[in-house]
Amino acid sequence: MSSSGLAEPRPLPPGQRLSAALRPVHYGRVPQVDLSTWCLRLGGETHDGEALSLSWADLMSLPQKAVRADHHCVSRYTTLDLHWSGVAARTIIDLAPPADGVEHVQVSAARGYSSSVRLEDLSSPRALFATHLDGEPLSPEHGWPLRLVLPHLYGWKGPKWVGAVDYQRYAVRGFWEQRGYHFTGDVWREERYSYQE
């Protein structure tokens, strides 16, 4: 607290500026999703070698979690104190654990989008498969029905319209990583571009 009794503003990550509202940013058109056929598939190098599919009802029956987190866009804006809720990524991982030696995960979404994340980042206690933002269901522009939230990484690492999670022993670059973005994307280390790796 400052001498005036007001909370000191939190520092923003390097190179970021404040944005009052979360801007919807995505590649291509917003997809139409039919919940009667939608599922979240967990596959790749799983511990038992089997894939698992979760329907919307399956997903919503899992324990729910809320995370208050900032959103950091690689285009240099940060939106503070967003209230996300959904299912902890750790809960999803525990349903279909990875095989020994797996260190990477490909998270795939509608329209061919994918993001490569490290298993340790997906396992973070604050990593969340979000269904709601600020107490309301996600809007289609913000990723309805399911969006991955990784608060310590840039926004492109958390795809909207998620449909699959695949464990991988070796790193495979996702959509933006193939186009010159950093493989890890840690916002506090300002890991924006692949030449920094």
C-alpha cells in the first residue's frame, strides 16, 4: 500500500501497455460450434496408449475452478484481472495422463489452429480450460465453448475453440510458432519471437 492508503499499481510485463478491455483477436472467421457433436479429444502419447473423448456434458460434470488472471497479447497489450472459470488443465491431464518421457503438448482448435506448449506449462496450477469469462459463458469471439488460459504465457499459446490435446515426446511447432513466434512464449521473459530461442 502507498502512503495514501491506495494499492500500488502492479507492474506490467516488459513491453506491454494497459488495455481496459480484452480484445478478441484471432486468425480467420469465428467458427460455428455444435455442442451436440463437439468433443474434447485427449490423445497422442498417453500413458495407456488410448485416446479419450469428452463430450460437453462430460466436461461440465468435472470439478469447476475459477482463476483470476491477466491476459497478455503479443501485440503488446495487457488486460488486468479477468475472471476465468472452467476446468483446471491438471484435471484434464489426470483423466488421460501422458506417457513417461512426454514433455510437449499440441493443443488444437477449430480451423486448423494449434499451439505447442510444454507439459510443465499446461500442468501449472493456474492453467485452465475456460468455459466462462467474468461470470458469463465465453462469447464465440472469445473462444466459446472452450479456451485454454495460460496466464504466464502470451495469449497465442492459449487457443480458442479447443478440440484436442495431444501429448508429444518431441516439440512440434504450432500455427504461430511455424510463423516465427517463440516456442515457449513466457511473457515475463518477453519471449516473443523464434530468433530469441
